[in-house]
Amino acid sequence: MDGKLPKFGFPRLLKAVEDYAASARCENDLDRDVVLERMRHQFQVDADVLLRRGFDKAYRRVVEGV
């Protein structure tokens, strides 16, 4: 990478969490830290970038139904 962060916003992050949740095999797959790590790898960014872009909101909406 050339040092620039990939461009993505909340809608793309929400869709990625939804897709991952739909493919989860067990409840442990939906643990917040597991999902965060999966998204970190998928978007190739540090966890703090995901958190700033709304990971917790997306996680709560999809996994907790909030």
C-alpha cells in the first residue's frame, strides 16, 4: 500500500459485518473482538480506524439488534 488508508464508510462497514454475521458458524464467531479482528483483516486497517468509522455501531445493529 502507498500509505493511504482504503476509502470506506459506515454503509460498507455495516454490509461487511452483516455478511460476516450471516456466515458465522457459532455464537463465538460473533464475539465483538472476533468480528473486529475479522474486519481488521478484511479492510486491512488497524482496529482504531474501524472504531472511528463506526464499527461499534455496526456491530450493535447487526449482532445485538440495537
